[in-house]
Amino acid sequence: MGFHAESLTCEYRTDVLGLDFKAPRFGWKLRSDRRGTLQTSYRLQVAGADGDYSAPLWDSGRVASDASIQVAYAGPELRSRTRYHARVKAWDSFGRESAWSESVWWETAFFTPDEWRAKWITPAASAIDPQATPAFMLAKRFEVKPDIVSARVYATAAGVYELYVNGEKVGDELLAPGWTSYRKRQQYQTYDVTNLLTAGGPNGIGAMLANGWFKGRLGWETTFNLYGDRRALLLQLHIAYADGTEEIVCSDESWKAAEGAIRLSELYDGETCDANLEQPGWSTPAFDDSAWSTAESIALPVTHLTAQEHHPIRVIETIKPRELIRTPNGEVVLDMGQNMVGRIRMTLDVPAGTTVTLKHAEVLDKDGNFYVGNLRSAKQAIVYTAAGVPGETYAPTFTFMGFRYLSVAGLPEEQAEGLMDAIVGEVIHTDMAPTGEFDCSSDMVNQLQRNIQWGQRGNFVDVPTDCPQRDERLGWTGDAQVFVRTAAFNYDVAAFFTKWLRDLKADQNPNGGVPFVIPNALFETDPPTPQEKIPSSSAWGDAAVIVPWTMYLCYGDVRLLSEQYESMCAWVSFIRNEGENEYLWNTGFHFGDWLGLDAKENSYVGATPRDLIATAFFAYSTRLVRETAVVLGKAADVRKYSELHDRIKAEFSREFVTPSGRLAAPTQTAHVLALMFDLVEGDVKKRIARELNELVVQNDYHLTTGFVGTPYLCFALSDNGYHATAVKLLMQETYPSWLYSVSKGATTIWEHWDGIKPDGSFWSDAMNSYNHYAYGAIGEWMYRYVAGLDMDETEAAYKKIRIRPRFADGSLTHARAALESPYGRIESGWSQEADEITVRFTVPANATAELVLDDVALAELKEDGLAADLADGVTAAEEADGSVRLTLGSGSYAFRYPAKQEAEQEPVTA
Ligand code: BGC
């Protein structure tokens, strides 16, 4: 196999059309057949549009460096709207030179707003009421000369849009342009339409537009027109000819407009479509548009436009229904077998004019009837009136639904039985690459892992949302913050969160406060809502710091850290300026330990004092800003934030720890935060850890934590000598626990520990999502602490891996995880058979690892019967306090050692 450089990416993607980075960064992976392989140097080449490397545009030359991720382009200035090609080769620590990697390409988009010549257009208000619900089309016919070399469309919309050329839908992205803080930032998309145009003849181009996030219904208070009251299109088509000339077709007043078959399409409410109103061929050159109205231009800016920043939303998977149910109430219901997010596609054979109504629900009630109470006012309904064409198919275009069950009405009775074949579910989400796998010997825990992944898929639809079904679906900062590290295990979310953080920064108040949701849909007004009216909550606003830091840890993204640094510091300053005491945050509104089970009756907020939570997060964010200053080399800030951190920590103890070393708040969450954020030390820490353990044991190994405490609970236990208790919490099947919902048949993570109560009744309709990823944050602990796939945080992006499996007192007999990290695939797993434990793991080339195993002596650890410390690839071995630490290089390893008899659980000091 030798030594190879492969999987070259540009800004986390491959072959990307439309990037506006002037110094895009490359990353590649190395593959080696020898253990202990490191990169010693690399050479990058970038070629221009012709892909000719014999005279490359940029040749880095051989650079002595082990950098194989986040390597920025440093050649001559790039031109806009140009295709570039890149390839890389590397040399390794054995003196081997790889071949050139496969060549990849990227294409630049516009670099400056003045490249936009097109006008924002919308149908003339005199012809189509801007507030009318139907989707409308805007189209134009034009001539193309012979000999096209390439053709690109750059387009975006106020609203959501789909592009058509000569009757064909262009591209496979859905719900473009995606959701950003539109008044400040809006993405445009780039499409290659070279093969769709007819050279030397007439052509047609058009777009269909619906309300989407821009002007559709958003928020539970039913707000329309959040960002503007007219949908509009901005489109610019560039056609390059063989003779070197170029022609540009722009959206302008020469376009025509009309309504079509989609009579209503709203994100929350679904879609109403009357196929009889279809205008076949509306984007083709032959279409007669004489009945269409004119378009008018409207004043919207282009200065805030940015090329698509992350992977688009697509149909990722299709699912067939599992079962046809007739409910006690007589409804015909399809069970998709999975709580999914997306849409259905149906094929019908019905007379023209037949109206079929589909409703979408996450659960059936305890009697087995269709239940939509928890959707609140969101209708999630599809109303389709058929054209009567045999085999006609329909899928809604500008909406998505969160559902497992589908009620179908309006079909002739004899067709109900055929529904299983007539309908498929199309799962949609941001097309992020799957990167993580976890499985173990417990089927229920494996189902939990699937539920976490499905929760992520359903809620990573362009922005990280709280839930995908009710009249909410907003980018709640707290939810994103607690889940971000788990998210980065399951999928590659680097570009996804880069985009979202830019919105966070754009929507952050001048005083540093961070709105509850990003984009800030709850306070979006023109002129802007005064900052003093936009509240910020601890543990929610801390997303401003925790999310960029996590992106840095997981992907080594220093550029993102420096882009966000000001925003991170502003958040900490905001807190510092709140109230009288600059080291304690005891003022303002906070969500607290949201949905904690120790809440008073009729309250959503757990018993942990809100000022304790606020101060703990203040300390944590300050610490992370300090770490960031270290990474960015800002010495003065390192001192400033170190001092601030020390003061907050002291203040935390003064306020919340009794003189004898007890935490003043007797809740699990309070103990968890004090431990996780290192707010206590020495004997006090030991005592607080012991008391946390007691709180869990006394509660018969059940948690009481809400959004704030839950993500850290098992970490706080495992890190402080109570790993066995943490494992018992994971394995707990009775309410409240992670596996309780699994025992109730959940296929996603619920918002409430008791979304469905043991007697089958529901939590109140008011707030009861069955697809809320927050509690799925346990996934991070499963990867890192159960399977042992972890990193040494002093070297980001898994450059230095830590393999540290912790065993589970026999309740699990094996566990394994894999992560497609920036350096390549990491694996970590263990199995326990009879008297022997086997630990298997893989370290990608150009990374190193430290293996940490407890309860073993170095002499017992063997690979193929030989002493492990002598194994190829092992560079150092150390033994201390019953633990073994091996330092090793890349490669796949399998070590074995005798299992110890189960020891009494005793706290060990970290
Ligand atoms: C959302 C949460 C969010 C919360 C704020 C809810 O309506 O669904 O997930 O974090 O409000 O506490």
C-alpha cells in the first residue's frame, strides 16, 4: 500500500462551486502501511482553469512541516468566477515521497458586490398581491449563441427558491438560500447550467419562490414578514463562449411573473398544491408567457451577500413506510417506522380533482389515535389536488415536516391498501458527511446512539434548531451549545457551524449580549430592536464561546477562532458589566437548568439557583476565552482572562461553597457544574464529587438534571472516580433516564425525560417535542469515555489522540467507536471475554496517540503475545498508580491483558 496523500479538501468540501474565500484552506489525509508515520513535508500545487500543473499558478514548493490540515492558499491573488485545481504530495518520517494526490477543484464566486449587475425582482404588485399565499414563478426567455464553454448562475432569493432552466430543475439543493440573519448576511448559490442550455437557440430560465424563513410564518407568535414583506429573486447568468466572449443574463424588469400550482407553502404549515393549475413548460423557450404579468425591481441590497458557506440541504435518504394502521378513530395512518424530518413523495392514480390530505405527527396517543397536539399551531399538512394523470407524483417543495406517522384522507377507500407502495419518506437535512460510529453490547444503548444521530439529522436543517415539528424550529443557542461536541462526532459540522457562528456574531448586541436564538428571529425588527430589550441568558449565550472553541478543538480551525474572537470577548465583557459585582452574575433573566426534574410544580426550571449556573458559565466562558487567547498568541489577553477567571472562581466559592466545603445548592446540576468547570479543588472537590455520587445513588441511580446539567453529568462522575455510577445512569431503563425513552419505542431524542409517561399519557401539549437533540449530548461521553476515543486538547483536531477506554463493571462487554477525523479515521474499542480484555484502536498517519489503561500492569499488556511496550510504533511506556500510558504512532493495534476481578467502586483522584 505504501504512503499516499488523499482526500484533499478545500474549505472542508470537495469540488465546490462558488467559494468566496480569497485564501481557502486545504486539508488532506495520509495513508501509510507503516506504523508511526508522520508527515515531514508537503508540496501543494494550484492550477488555473485548464487544470494544467505543468505551469501551476501556485507551487508551495516542498515545505518542511507536519501541517496537513488548515493549510491556507498563499499564491497569487485569485480571480472571481474562476475554476482552480489543487493537488498535494507529502513526504513521511521514513523518507518516502507520496505520489500526487488526485486533483480536486473549486470555483470562486463573486469577490465584490459590484460584480452583481442583476436587480432584485418581484411580480408587479398590481398583478400579484405580495401577501398572497401562492408560490410564484419569475421567468425569462433569451437567445444563446453557438459554442458555449460554460455557463453559471449566481442566484438568491428573499424567500426560498428553486431554479429551472429549459424545463429542468437545476441542482438538488432544497430550501435555498438557507436561513441566515438576512438583514446582515445572505447566501447566494452557484449553479453549473452549461449542459442545460441550448447553444445557438432560444432558452428559458426561471425560478419559483415561496415565503420560507424570509417572510413566512416564524415563531410561536405567528409573525410573518420578519425580514421583509416581498419575496424577490436576484439572478445572474454568465455564459462564456469559445471565442472568449461572455454574455450575462440578469434578473430585471424584462422578466415575467405568474402564480402556479403551489397555492400555499409554509415551513410550519406544509403545502397546498392544485396540480390542475400547473403551467407546464413555464421555464422553456416555447412557453407563451403573454398571460403573465410584468416583474418590477425592488430595492434590496447586494452588499451583504456571501457565497454559500456550507453544504446545502438535500434529500439524503428515502424511507418506505413500515405499516398501514387503521386507528380506533378510523383514521388511515402510515407508520414510517422512524421519526424523520423531511417530506413525503407520493404516486397517485386518482381522478382529476381528487384532493388528498396528509397530516404529519410524531406519535400516536395512548389509544393508538393520530396525535398532533404537540405541534401547537403548526399544521404540517399536505393538501394535494390531483390532475388525474395516471401515475402522477408529488412531493412538497418549500416545506418540511417532523413526523413518524402520516394520516391520509381523501383517497378512494380501495386505494388505501396501496398506500404502502404509493408513498416514500424523503429525509432532508444539511448534507454534512457522517463521521462517527458508536456501538456496544447493549442494543438499547445502540438504539440511543441511533436516536441521537436521527435527532441531529432532523434538526440540522441549515441551522441547528431545537425541534423540527412545532411552531418553533429556531436556532436556540443553549441547545446548540450543549450538543455541539456530540454533533462533531456524528457528522462533519465544521462548515455548518462556521456559517451559524457568523450569524451569531452578526446578531450579537453591540454590548456583547447574545440573543436566545440565532438567527435572532425573536427580536428581528426594522429598525433594530434596542439592545436593552434583547435579553441574554447564561448557558444559552455562552454558545458564543463554547461553539467556536469546540470547532477549534475538533477541526483545528484557528481562522474561525480569530474570526469569532471579538464576539467571544464581547460575551464575557457583557456578563462582567451586568450587575454590581463584576465577578458574579446574579442579575437578569436566565433559563436556568431548563426542564430539570427538581423543578417546582408548574415550572420549567430546575431547582439549581440561576445565579450559580450563570456564574459557573461565566467562569467557564472566561476560561475558554483565555485558552483562545493562548492559541491566538494574545499575551496581554491571556493575563487579563486568567486574572478574571481566578476572581470569578474565588467569588463562586465565596457565594456558593460553605466554609466547611459543601455546595450551598443540593442539586445534581450544581455539583456537576462546580466539578466540570473546575470551580472547586482539593478536598472540597472530593467532597462535592462524593455528594454528587450520593445524590444519584439516593435517587436510585436516576438523574434529575435538565438542559444545563445533563450534558456534563456523566463526565463529572467519571472524572472524579465514579465512572461506575455514570455507567449505571446510562444503563438505567426506568424513568428518568436516556434509555427510558428507548424502552418506550423512541426513535429520536425527546425534549422531556417523560415526553410519554409510564402510563402512556403525554407531557402537556404546550411544549413536548419528540425530536429535541439536547439530551442527546450524552453521545459525547459515550464516544470519549465508554469507547475511549478522545483527544489530548493541547493539540487540536485529534493530532494527538487519547485512547482511554473505561470499562463498565460487566454491564457492557464491548464498545467501539470510530471517527473520521481531520487526519483520518480513528478507531477505539474494547471487548471483555472471560478473563481477557482486548483493546483495539487505529491512529491515522500524521497523528500520534496516548493509550491510557487503568487496572493493568505494563508487564501484563501484550500484542501478539509480546510485550506491548516493545511493539512497533510504541515510542514510550509509563506505569503509575495501576495505570499504563503508552505513547504511540499511527497504525492499527490490538493489545490484550488479563481482566481483573471487579473492584469495589472507590473514588480515585484524577
Ligand atoms: C426550546 C428549547 C429552548 C428553550 C429555552 C424552548 O421553547 O424548545 O429547546 O432552549 O425554549 O429555554
